[in-house]
Amino acid sequence: MKKTFPLHIEGKSSDRVLDAVKHEIRKYIKRERGRPVPASADFWDFDCKFGSTAETAAVAHLSALIGLIDGVAREGGTQFYVEILAKGGHRQARPAPAGEEGEGATSDGNGADGSAD
């Protein structure tokens, strides 16, 4: 999706236009996530850009888009540009926190219930 959304449409409430824009973006994301994931990927990831125009758009995180839209509306902006492109993502294991040896291990060598074998 590459689209410039107007926030002020003659004859329509600005609040309703804003709600409709947010709904359209959420609907697009839901539709893309419903497609089959490519064989080489684990999930759908999204590359996003946001700005007042296509030329000034900067990289943004998907979870920040709705907040950015609200910010433009609060400032009285007349339009904004959103670019959302779906791509296959790969899950990565989280690194183990430092200092933890494993679950159930205690410093005195006893088991998790405190008894020695």
C-alpha cells in the first residue's frame, strides 16, 4: 500500500475521516497477514514509511503508525503519506539473560524442591 490520505474532506467530519483512514490501514494489514506465508519465511513482516508527502516519508515501525497519524491530526495537518509493504520475516531466538544457568538450578546443588538425592 502506497497512498496519500487527505484528512479534511468537504462535507465529512474530520473525526470520521480519521477513523476511516485508520480502519483502512488496519484492514490492509489484516488482509496481508491472512495470505499464505512464503515457504522461506515464518511470518509476515512489514516495511513502513510515514510522512506528509511521499518525498519526505521516513522509515517508521508498524506499531507506531496509528500514533503518527494521530499526531498529524492533532497538529492540524491536511494529509499524510503511508507506505506499507509486506515481506516474509524470520523468527530469531532471544538471547538468554546473563547470569542465569538454567531453570530449577540452585546454588547449593540441591534440586528444585530443596532435597538432596
